[in-house]
Amino acid sequence: QVRLRESGGGSVQIGGSLRLSCAAAGDLGSRCTAWFREGVAVARLGQDGRTWYADSVKGRFTISKDSTKTILYLEMNELQPEDTGMYSCAADSSAWKCLIRTNFNSWGQGTQVTVSS
């Protein structure tokens, strides 16, 4: 497991942007990482560098890691009210869990995102 801490949430108007950060107390390079909204995966970055996005965020959200592989980001653009929720980052070394996007063994506490008019 690795300790994770999110930041960057807040309130934004419709159409606005936010960048969430997830700082890890360890290396994320060998781990599958993902962002969840209210417990449902919205973006995943696999150990092989391949990304997956939920249909609802595809084209608007981008998941990435920094060059040190200790910070995970979620760039969110064109935010809509349905993007509102608690966002949590997660990590796991298991390729299977990465594939099924569930039961990750490391989680952050979450950061709230609220989108309103």
C-alpha cells in the first residue's frame, strides 16, 4: 500500500476547469492509478501508460503523472453539474484490479468538487 492525499477540489461554475492532485508517499511508477467519483472510476492510468476514461468524461478529463511518478493528476475541463462529487485517487500493483477498476488497496481521503451555475 501507499499513502495518498488529494488536493485541488473546490467550487466552480459550469464550463470551468479544475486540476486535482494526488500526492503519494511513495513511487506510483509501478502501480496502476485511478480517479474515482463517489466510488465509481472515471479515469485510469495503467502501469503500461495506457489510459481509460468513463464515457461521461472522455474528451474533457485527462489523467497523468508527474515526472517523479509521485503525483497523480486529473485535469478536468468543461465541467458540468453532473461532475459534482467526492473525487478520490487510488493505486494498486495488481494488473487484474487495474483491468476491472475496483478493489484498489490504496486510497486517499477524497476532495470535493462542486459544479454549479
